[in-house]
Amino acid sequence: MAEHVAELIPEAEIAEKIKPKSFTSMAWRSLSTNKQAILGSIVLSILVFAAIFAGQLTPYEPYTTNYSNVKQLPSAQHLIGTDELGRDGFTRLLYGTRISLTIGVLVALCTMSIGVPLGAIAGYLGGVVDMVIMRVVDVLMAFPFLVLAIAMVAVVGPSLVNMVFALVMVSWIWYTRLVRSIVLSLRETEYIVAAQALGASQASIIFRHILPNVIPVVVVQVSFHVAEAILIAAALSYLGLGAQPPTAEWGAMLSNAKELMRILPMLSIAPGVAIMITVLAINFIGDALRDALDPTLRN
């Protein structure tokens, strides 16, 4: 009897090890063991902390001028120096973190909320609806992305709000094309046909059965889009089409500091490094999400 029990123990352990795991648990395990994801999460957490508690991390105000501290070199009081109006560069950098992260997240979420439903509707309904939506997408894709964004901002006027609006209006097409291609492959699957046979409405099928299967791909796309939006917003602000003075935004800070590059290079270097680190950290997380949520890339 004891021999039979001893023989069954290894089999039970093996069965426990090969027990099927849920998609969520496998994705979480992949993320928690991915070094890039851990590094990106740590850096992004520091940036979010700096953005939330910017007012507590520095004794200065980002927009208060002090003509007695004009063009000060980096020191213990002013870590990266002061600009031509005596404003502390490090303080403006911290507040710029808040603005840049907000722009990235806001653009990505607004773009997703437009592009994902349109892509699902076009892919599932097909016909005239699909043709109209995709022809609009084709027209917008005929123009270079950055040129179209610059043109839209130039038309509506340079400002932070108009820049966000322009970025949303020229970015939703990528979500629409992505989601449409996925929905085209999903609408002929057995569970969709079964839902149709049971009399489920088209809206119910799209929002309850199709979109949940699109979410993993959309989440990855959103993570990359946040980084792209931060980068494009900084470029537009540098060109004078985004955040306007005295807004503490990284691209605007770069544009403002270019005239002081010879005597105060840190005022230009610090925002550039902040943009690079932020975009790199978010891309690390995006790569890890893609590896975790795509079954074909998981070991």
C-alpha cells in the first residue's frame, strides 16, 4: 500500500505542474520576470511621483520670475541653473513632467476611444460602412503624420489644447486599421456565429464578444502611443506650435533654452534627457506588454 502511495505522489506533483494556467496569470508572470518591464516601471513610477509631488520637491515656483537670479549656473540651490527670467530650471523640469505625461496619456486615451469603436464597426458590419470609414482613413494616411499635425495646429492656432486636439485627429486612424484587421478575422469564428444564431444584437456582439478579444492588442498599442505622443508634442512645442510661453513643457523648454546653449547647456540637456528617458521607459513597458499579451511571443 505504501509503495502505491509513493508511486502516486510524483504523478500528483507532475499533474499540478502541468495544470493549465489562466491567460492573466501567465501574462502577469511574464511581466513580473521581464527585466525591461521592471526597469521601465521603476523609472515611470519615479516620473509619476515627481509629477504629482512637484510642488513639494522644490521650494520654487515654475512661473515666478526673479531678476536677481537671472542666468545662474548650476549650483546646490539651482540644480540645472536658471533661465533669462530667473526661473529655476529644475522646478520647471518637474512641472514639465506633469504636463508631458498628461499630454501623452490624454492623447492616447482619446485616440483609442475614437479609433477602436470605428475599427470594430467597420470590420464587423463591412459593406458601405466599412468603405466610408476606410476611405477616410486612406485619405488621412496619404499625408505624412507630422506634416498633417503641423498643418492642423497651424489652422486652429498654436496652443496646448489645440495641439492635443490635432494629435488625436491624426492618430485615431492607426487604431481603426489595427482593430478592423483583427475584427475581420474574429467575425467568422464559431462563438460569433453562435451569438448571431441566438439572436444577439450587432451592438452586443461588437461590445461584449469582439472588443474584449481586441483589448490585449489595444493595450500594447496605447503604451507605445503614449511615448509617441510625448515625443511629437515636444517636437511641436519646440517649433512653437504647442505649449506657449511661459508653460513649463519639455519641448517649449528646449526651444526657450536654445539661445542659452553656450552659457547654460544644462537647461537644454535636462529636458532632452527627460524626454529620452521617459520615452525609453514607456517603450520598455510596451515591449514587455507585447511579449506578455501575445501568445505567439510567449515561451
